Amino acid sequence: MIEIKNVSKWFGDFQVLKDINETIQKGQTMVICGPSGSGKSTLLRCINGLEPYQKGEIIVDGESLSDPKTNLYKLRQKIGMVFQRFELYPHMTVLKNITLAPMKVLKKSKKEAEKKAMELLERVGIPDKAHEYPANLSGGQQQRVAIARSLAMEPEYMLFDEPTSALDPEMINEVLDVMVDLAKEGMTMIVVTHEMGFAREVADEIIFMDEGRIIERGSDEEFFTNPKNERTKLFLSQILV
Amino acid sequence: MAYNFDWSVLWRQPYGMWLLQGLWVTIKIGFLAWIIALSLGIVIGTLRVTPWKFLRLFSSAYTELFRNIPFLVQLFFWYYAGPMLLGDRLGHYVNQIMGLNYYVAIFALGIYTASRVAEHMRAGFASIGKEQYQAVLSTGMTQFQMYRYVIIPYALRIILPPLTTEFLTIFKNSSIAMTIGVAELTFMSYRIDAETFHGLEATTGAMFIYLLLGLTVVRIMGFIESKFKIPGMIGR
Ligand SMILES: Nc1ncnc2c1ncn2[C@@H]1O[C@H](COP(=O)(O)OP(=O)(O)OP(=O)(O)O)[C@@H](O)[C@H]1O
Ligand SMILES: [Mg+2]
């Protein structure tokens, strides 16, 4: 369970996150949407300790991220993250990209790590790309490798930061399909996305952020058809063509 | 009075042998100094971007100190004042080492070039996007593991072309070692001049040997570059 309690964060004088409160239960999928600059990526990065916050508390499975005794490296092992621009290691093959952390962090043997990596590549549909370099893959394939790389650490939570917004339209679905499967298998996921089809299909909760605040939350069709907030209404009307 | 060319000083014994001996010393100084420069430069360059302030201060002080003082001055300093820094007894002992000037040349050239390698490393790190670092950390790796296994190998590949230049420069700078009496290639060409008064031929010979050495280094580095080229990165 991830609990976000009264979290505020500043970059200098600029307040990016304003009193955020949210709880994500195990097995749930939460979708975050909102206009550019509203603090979505920052919130994700706070959740796995890549960014510090100045007020409030984020607690993952009972461990507070701001507690100096918390080992952030250890905590991140169970929180995978997928980025908009994939962020694969360009100088390593797909297989090395996936096996690196399991071998160095979990101390798995090469054989064990590669076996797991191949299973994951099978699962995301590109086992034949194991020995390619990232540059030789399409965007959709790269993003699926990135997901496999995160899953190789056998995380309990997965964070996705606009995983499909750098992709050509014809590749979006191959990535979303993988994510839908993950959600249905019970992975706990926090997904920043504007793919409302995906949100409708798997989200247990949808939150809408604007200027660092959560201004609307919903868990069902209500959110799309009858949002309470004017900003949400406007935003949804723009993305739900 | 016309100058009588005598190119045979380039191969006549013992002069031909002298040039070869000089070349061998130049190659040894260059390679050994490069090993120091590369390993120390990687460490110093990496410390410069780590989250620990003290280490950052230390490494920027190092870089600024060594790259802003002329190499010749540094060489003199290490050779004449270096042993004194070690205190009376150790200094005295060091001063008696056979071929001390040769070791000082390697040391001085190595730690000077390390400051330049460190600067290239910093540029390499800066050209890697912030999210790439975050992606590594998000897999649970520590700062050390992140640099060791992903970021340093990546940055080194990015800065291979400027590293080639540094490697070339180290052989050229090694000629300065003659000022403390190291019998490297330039020193030997002067020595031939002193004995035969055919300095023009000897220096020209040395020039060609440096050129060949440089071209060989470029070939080797070109091979390394093609082997370690990051697929998809624009070729240079
Ligand atoms: N390191 C930083 N220093 C200063 N300001 C920052 C920093 N990172 C982000 N910001 C600012 O914080 C605000 C929120 O950024 P964030 O990236 O979280 O937004 P976002 O909701 O993810 O937007 P987008 O949809 O464009 O990705 C923006 O105004 C951004 O300019
Ligand atoms: Mg963002």
C-alpha cells in the first residue's frame, strides 16, 4: 500500500505539489491525468524517492520515504518505473538491459537472470529482439523492453510516466496491451497517461491534477461523463475527441 | 658555407639505435602515463558529479589546479620539489632511485592529463539525460552501481573522440620530459646533433617518427571507436 499524506513540494519558491492526499491499495491501478506542468511526473518521482518532498509523508508498505532510516535503494527494488522516452541503456543489448539490475542488485546468476529476461521478453511479445541494441527497435518495442526491464526486478508496484506519449499512434496499443495485462494480473500500478480508453478499461481510480493539486477524483464512468470540476470538464473535452 | 646533408645519421650506428631507444622510452612514458590519466581521470571526473559535496570540491580543486598550470612547470615542480614533499628520509631515499626522472615524467604527465580526462568525463555525464540516471536508480541500483555499470561505460563511449586527442597529446607532451633529462625521442635527436652536428636530419627524423607514432595511435583508437560505437548514435 502506498499512502501519500499532505505532501507538498517546492522547487525554490515554486510550489509544484500542494497538499496531495492519496492512497493506493495493493492490486489497484490508479491513473493520473492533467495538463502539462501540473506536477504529475514530480509526484511519481516523489513516490520512489527520486525527488525529495518538503512537507507531509509518503509511506510505502509502512516505510516512510522521508525517514532517514529508510533505505531508498532497497525500497526502489520493489517499485519499477517506466519513462516517456524509454531510457534504455543504448550501449547494451536488450538482454543486458534487462539482466543488469537482477544480476547486480539481486545477485542473480547470469543464467538465472537471462532465463527470466527471456520469459519477460516472451511476455511482452519480442523474444526475437533479445540480442538487438535499443536503437534497432521501434519505439513501441523499446517501451516494451523498458517494461520488461522493470519487471525483471519483480517489483510490487509499477509507475508509468506517460509511457505512450512519445510513440507513433500505431504503436500505442502494443504497449497499452502489455499494461492492461499487467493490471489484470493484479500488479499495483500508478499510470500518468491521457489514454482514456486505457483508464476506462483498467483504472480503479482516476485523479485529475491541476497546478499541483488533485482537483477531481473518480472511480467510474461518472468521471468521464459528468465531472464536477470545470477544469476537468474542459480538459476531458479536449482529449476525448 | 653550404650545409652538407648527411641523412645516414638516422640509421648509422650508434645513432640509429639511439633514435629507436628514444622511441621506446617515448612509447613507455606515453602508455604508462595514459593508464594513470585514464583511471585517475575517470575517478576524478565521476567524483565531480556525485551527490557528496566534499568529494565534488576535492575533484574540482584537482581539475582546476592541474589544468591551469603549464605542464613544464608541473614537471619541474615534481622533479625538483617532489621528493622534498615526502620528508627528509623518504625524500632522500627517493632521490637515489635510478632513473627517477623517468618515473617523475610518467607520474607528472599522468596526473596532469587526468585533469583533462576528468573534464571530458564531466562533459560526457552532462550529455546523458537526467531521466537516464533516474531510470537506472529506479531499478534499485546504488549510486556506485549506477556509475560503475551504466553511466561511466556510456559516457566513455560518448567521449571517445576527445579521448583519442588526449592520447595523442600525451605522446607529444612526453617530449617535454627531455627537460629533466629523460632520454626519450626528442632528447635523443638532440644528442645526435651534439655529437654529429647534424641536428637538422636528426630532428626531421624524430618528426617523422612522432608522425608515424601518432598515426598508429589514431588507427588503434579508430579500431576501439568502431568496436565500442553505440548503435544508432550518429557516426563521426
Ligand atoms: N528540477 C526542477 N526544477 C525546477 N522546476 C521544475 C523541476 N522539475 C519540474 N519543474 C516544474 O515543476 C512543474 C511540474 O513539472 P512536472 O514535470 O511534474 O509536470 P507534469 O505534470 O509531469 O507535466 P508534463 O505533462 O508536461 O509532463 C513544471 O512547472 C516544471 O517546470
Ligand atoms: Mg511529466
